[in-house]
Amino acid sequence: MTGKDSIYATEQQVKDFSFDANVVEVFPDMIQRSVPGYATIVSTMGKLAGQYAQSNSNLYDLGCSLGAVTLSMRRNIAKENCEIVAVDNSKAMVERCKMHLSGFKSDVPVNVQLGDITELDIENASVVAMNFTLQFIPKDQREAVLTSIYRGLKPGGVLLLSEKIKGETDQQDNLLIDLHHDFKRHNGYSELEISQKRTAIENVMRPDRLSTHMSRLEKIGFKQTQVWYQCFNFCSLVAIK
């Protein structure tokens, strides 16, 4: 049973955010109250995975956390001989993810791995999902990670990418940030919690502009990229090889 997110509710010496055991315990509550439309994003990623899955192929969930996208993909896969590879670099997340997945029966096998996705070989993939994961990878490594994904995708395969984005100008960025902070207030977060969470995350999560994502994916070789969801500074897109 997960609890209510109160990690930043008391004044503290704020350390860099990490996906440790404390976060694992409150992660579902944290993400629902922090990411607008999270449930819609997860369910739609599953539907897109079902649409683009190819028989005899792998589907990847990179930065799988507790396995929400993996479960959503698994529910929607109808093609034969598919396997989901779910990878996260947090030991606490991987252990809890395995527990979550074991609670649901399915004919689609899932291989949950503790690993660094910057060093992962993507092979025979029809779908690769990255749900708010790329933003935690150092900026100078992002193109290499996406290039590796592109090379590992079969023709007609897709990358499903969700990211927190920066506005195209400082003024636009501040507007999106203000709207997001208001969303968090509405969901019960205090000014102290919002401020301390922002301090904790600013050194580990560095968002790109949407235009940066689009141009980088085109440069790598994706022939079509479509934004299918955006609310404030949270965006989901599908890139087709």
C-alpha cells in the first residue's frame, strides 16, 4: 500500500531528488498530484503500444519506475510472441515493479531489469516507451540514447516519449511553470512543498524545449513525429521510424 506524498512538507536541507525507497512509497500519489493527465498518458501509451506492436518483437519501457506503462502496454498487446523489457536504474523501483507486475496475470512475458539505459542495447524493438525519463539523462547523452533506440527499432516501430518541457521563450516558460504550480496547489501541495521540490529536482531534471525534441528526433531519422498530448509543460509524442 502506498502512502501520501509528504516528503517536502517540512522545512529541510534539500538534497538532490532521487528515486529512493522514500519516493517509491509515495510515488503513485506524487505523480498523480504532480503530472496533469498522468492517467490519460499511461492508458494512451498502452493503446499506442497495442497499435504499433509487431509480432515476434520486443517492447521496451525505459525508466519503468513502478511499471504503470509496462502494465498498460501488456493489457493492449494482441500480437503473438512479444516480450516487454522494463528497465530502471533504481533498485527500490525495480523491486516494487516486480511485485506490482506479479499481481496481474498475462500471457505477455515481462523482463524487469536493473540497469542504465544509456548503456542498454535495444534490439528487435517495435515499441520503445520513455515516460518522463529522458529529462533525467544528462543533456549531452540524450542524442546518443535516442540514436540507439532508433537503430534498435524495426521499420514502422515507434518511440513513445513523454517529457516535461521548457517554453520556447522565458516568458512562455514562466507561464507554463505558473500554471503547473497552480495545478499542484489545487492538488494540496503547500508553497513550501512546491519550493523545496523545485530545489531538489533542478539539478537532476533538465527539460528541453519541444522544438529541441522535434529537431533532434528528425535529425536522428524519425520520419514522423506527432504531439498527441500536452497540458501545461507536460507533453507526450509518438515518433515513427
